[in-house]
Amino acid sequence: MGDGQGASTEPGASFMERSGACAKTSARMRRNQSGTGQIRAVPAASPAVDASLSSRVEGNVLKVALVGTWTGENAGVLEQETRQLLASSGAPASVLVDFSGLKRLDTLGGTLAWSIEQNFRDKGVPVERSGLTEAANVIYGEVSEGLSAAVAPPPPPAPALIQGLRKVGEQTLSARDDLVALLSFLGEVVTATGKLATGQGRFRLPAVVTQLDHIAFRAVPIMMLITFVIGAIIAQQGLFFFARFGADTYVVDLVAILTMREIGVLIVSIMVAGRTGSAFTAELGSMKMREEIDALRVMGLNPIEVLVLPRLIALIIGLPLLVAIGDLSALMGGAIVSQLYGQLPMELFFSRMQEEVGRRHVWIGLVKAPFMALIIGLVACVEGLRVEGSAESLGRQTTASVVKAIFLVIVMDAVFAMFFAAIDQ
């Protein structure tokens, strides 16, 4: 097709130019075989344009008439006439757009008509319409609404005080919704636990053992390392200050009471919230995205009983075990630092701990652990079941799970601290 180059158009050519070039190419390409074997070109017929735009001035009113078929077929002619009208119309006192001559209107024609009206409105000229049929009014209304929203200027920003109050209100409502969702989910868990206790449900021991392995046994090394370092830091700081008063032995009381009563359970719970809570949310969220939870419901299985209860039971069992191991590791770290940094023998460290530190401090820390585990598990499972169908939602809910669980763990630890302090008085 050696002469096809004559029909090429520039990327920025108008619709008419592209249409004309395509028509010429079509004329050259339509060939018919003559009886002598020669090929002759048959010229293409030019389609009649059944659309026009006219205007006239009556008094101070510019009347613009839309006639014919205002669709994409006549886009080139209509674009040209629209540009000519806008260039020569000036700024009349008012404009009346007459749609009574329209035969058909599509979104392209509606866009051109809207551009005529908008051009005059930008100049401060009032614009009215007449003769718009019901069908055309529907199309024109949708086009006008969409284009007006696209070009509308954004609303001015509210004052900083109003924005701050709005954010506080939104966060308050979000916290209320989270609390309601958590309590509702707790009710479902209690119901499922009641069915399990009365023999109406099935206790899934393999699932509990598997979760216990992931939650507790595999977490022992990292928990021991973190709590060992925490105990060592507490002992070092205590020795640094107690040495000024010749009261080095009081570091034993500091390390033992802080570790077993507060720091041990708090640090382990925060670590579990970040490690296990995020895993729960990611697992349940992935199942929600793949519609596996809906499949369980279709099969007649309760997702709370199948997925949530084994995780909660394993977490309630595993967290106290991790707290006990963490307490021992922290005490060992404190004893080693006391011997190396404060020349306090380990035998003296542990003998004083047995004499001066009561067992109640151990039990106070262990009593907190199941409640911490319940909070972490509930928050993680609730956020996992809130995941929608996107990876962004999964990441957002996983982050929210960790943040909310850590916050509630700290709040609960503070409540327990005040409660036990009041009892000890």
C-alpha cells in the first residue's frame, strides 16, 4: 500500500482532519476488478452531516439553536461550529439555548452543549434552556453534573480549630465503634465457648496444639533474649544509683518486683501482640480475602468455633508460660549484671530474693497474663475478620491490630496495677 502515507495524520489533528484522512484512504483502498483484469478505484461517498449550530440576536438575548443529530458521528463539524460561535459571540446580556431542533443527543453532544453554556457563565452571562426533551434531559443532566463537579473549585479549607475538633470527633466515633465491635465479638466467643463446654461444639485439640507451638514454643528464644536484656538494664541502672548510698543489695528487690509484677508480663504481652497478634490478623484476613470463611459458613461450620477459639485457647495457655520463662530470664540477666557490675554474688542475689520478695508478686504477674492474652486475641481476630478484598486493607487492619492490642495491654496493666496496689494497702 504504497500510497497509504497520504492518509497519515498528526497525533494532534482534529476529529474532522482524522475523519477526512480516513475517508480518502477508504476511497483509494476500495477497488473493483474490471472485466479486463484491471483494478480501478471507486470513490467513497461522503456521508451527509445532519447537525448544525446557529445563533441570532433578538434584542439583548443571544439565541443559540442546536439542530439535528448531536452525536459522535458529527463531532468534527460540531466542534468547529462551537469554536466559531464562542469566538464571535462576545458577551451578550443573556443567552437562550434552544434544544427543540435536536433529533438525537449523546454524551459528546452534551459535552459540547455544556461547554457553550459554561463559556457564557464564566463571563457572568445568565443562560437558560428551552425545548429539551425528557430523554435528552437525562443525558444532558448526567453530562452537566459530571463536568460541573470536575471543574468546580474545591471548597475553602476549614479553620485549623474546626479541623482539629472534627478529627477528635471522628476518632471518638471510631473508638466507640471499635469498642462495640469488640464487645459483640466477645459475646460470640462466649456463646461458642458455652456450646463447647456443654458438649454442643467440638474441641479441636490438634488446632490448639498447632497454635500453641506457633505462639509459645517458637517464641521462647526471642522472649528470653528480650527479657534477659530488660532485666540486665534494670539491674545496671539500679546499681548505678543505689551504689551512691551503699545500698547495692536493694537492686535485688528492684529487679525481682519490677520483673515479676509489672515489666515481665508487660514486655512479653507487647511482644506477643506484635508477633502473634499480627499473625492472627494476617491469617484470618487472608482467609477472608479468599472467601474461605464464607466457604466455612456454607459448609455449616461456625468460623468462631473453627478459627477463633483454638487461637484464643492456645494464646491463653501460652502467654502465662512465656511470662514465667521471661521472668526467669530477666532475673538471670539481673543476677549476672549484679555480679559483673556491682560485685554482688549470684548466691546473695537469689537468697535475698527468696527472703525479701514475696510469692504474691509472682502470682500478680501470672494472673494478668490470661487477661492480656484474651485482649490480644480478641483484637487480632476482630481486625482480621474486618479485612476486605484488597492487600491494602490487609496491611491496614494488621497495623491497626498491633496498635490497638498494645494500647489495650498497657491500659489493662495500669488498671491491674491500681487494683493490686489498693489491695496491698
